[in-house]
Amino acid sequence: MEPVPRRIRGFVAGRPVFDTVRARYVWLWPGYPQYCVPRDDIVEGALVDEGGTWS
């Protein structure tokens, strides 16, 4: 994990989902970093847990 040196904002259908300066890069696969956004920076009710799992 490494800190992302910029502000990251995400939108779905023009509505904000998250806005953070505390994101981190996470490498689940070599060469392809993903953003990890703190839960506190996600808009309340913007995301729904569908009960899926990662394998």
C-alpha cells in the first residue's frame, strides 16, 4: 500500500459517491494498482452491500 498523492473523486450518474485525499494504492495483482478509499469518505447510502465475496 502507498498513499495516493492527489484528491480522488468518484461519481455515478453525475452524483458523488466519494471524495478523498486519503486514498491508498493497493496492488491485488502486480502492475495493476487499485484505489482503496476510506469508508468515512464514501457518501452515506451511495453504495449497497450485495453480499458478494472475493475469491
